[in-house]
Amino acid sequence: MEDLRTLNKLKSPKRPVSPSSPEHLPATPLEAPTQRYEARIEEGKLYYDKRWYHKSQAIYLESKENTKISCVISSVGTNEIWVRKTSDSTKMRIYLGQLQRGAFVIRRRSAA
């Protein structure tokens, strides 16, 4: 039986390897995927990083430049949230996509 298998292997024509097969692709290291955060808005509340946030909640807003801003959530829209900085009372709009990409990170802050 093994002889028959050996003969069949020798008789079968070798298929040429396609250029897109893994043998022909250069071995490049995989890029590290960017950190994705789970963020969505439901019923006027923001679900972000396994926590719910609502209007008038005190938060810290951290950006990619490692700046930490003390804010209060002013409103929660359908695709963005508005936050008011406690330092100078200016408002900023933060889009849901920015939170999902990690451009901004929200942390809880005690109200006191």
C-alpha cells in the first residue's frame, strides 16, 4: 500500500506555486494593531471602556500628547460628546471615532 502511495506522489504533476501564496510573500513583521476602545452612545449616555458616562459627570480627558484636562460632560449627542473644561469653561467636541481610536481617553473623576 505504501508503494502505491509513493508511486502516486511521483506521478502527480507538481502545481506551480502562485505568486500570492505564502511561500512567495516576503516575511514582514505584522504591525501592532492600534488600541481600539469600545465606545458607543445609547439613550443619551456614553458607554466607554466598560463604563457608562452621562451629562454633568466630572471626568478627566487625556489626549495623545499626555495632557490631562479636568472636564465635565456638557451634552451627549448621537455621534459626539461636548465637554466643558473646568479651568476656563471652554467647550470641546469629542467625536465617538476619536474615542474609539484612542485619540482621547476618558477617566472617571470624583465630583468633589
